[in-house]
Amino acid sequence: MTVRRVLEREMAYAAATRLTEGELAELLATIEGMEATYDDYGRFRALDLAFHAIVMKASGNEVGLTIVRAIHRHGGVRPPLATAASRAELGETVAAHRAIHGALAARDAELAAERISSHIDAAWAERKQKPRSAAPHAPARGRPSMSQ
């Protein structure tokens, strides 16, 4: 996860000054979509990945984007979450995305980098505490599109 954190931190830093108003709106739409899909983990995950893909693409770092996509494919996915604690964890992910979006919208590159780094560290710490499902969902392939 260190590689992913370092790459996404640098890409968020670069994206802060490059994101268009349209891309900022797309990021906000992914956050709003995540809030509406707590009971559909597959859709929630697709929106989560879309959020990160928008930031990474806006950075202009195609090599970093390719590496992080490979990490996402091989990083595993938790099984559907249904407990109250799980919903709370999804809420924490949404809150982290809102905080990242706020920094990006303010064009604060350092804050965006710090927030995405903290978000990735927290998600990784949470994942390490939970056993993987015996039959995990197939990881998403490619960049989820908001237009699909």
C-alpha cells in the first residue's frame, strides 16, 4: 500500500491545480452516489474507484495511473457490508472523499495530498484487520465511468 499511497498523494497534489470544474462536479457526483449505495457494495466500490480515477487522470501521470489500477485489481475487495459498523465504515470513506474534494476544490495541493494519503492509510489499516472472504468479488477492471 505504500506505493499506492505515495503515487496517489503525488497525483492528488498535481490534480489540485489541474481539475476542471466539470471534473470537480464528477467527483462530487461520485460522493453523492456513494452515499446512496451503502446497501450495494459493488456499486459503492465502483464509485469509490471512479473518484480515485478522476483524481489520478487529472494529475496527468499516466504511469502512476496504470500502476495504481494494477494495485486496485490485485488488492482484493471486501465482501458486501451489511452491519451497522460496516455502514459506519462506508460513511467514513464518504467523509474522507468529501474532505479530499474540499481540498481539491480549494486548489490546496498540499492539503489534498495529505487527505488522500490519510484516507489510503486508514482504508489499508481497516482492511488488514478484516479477513478476506473465501470467495471475494471479482475486482473491477478498468476505469469505472460516470457516464455508464
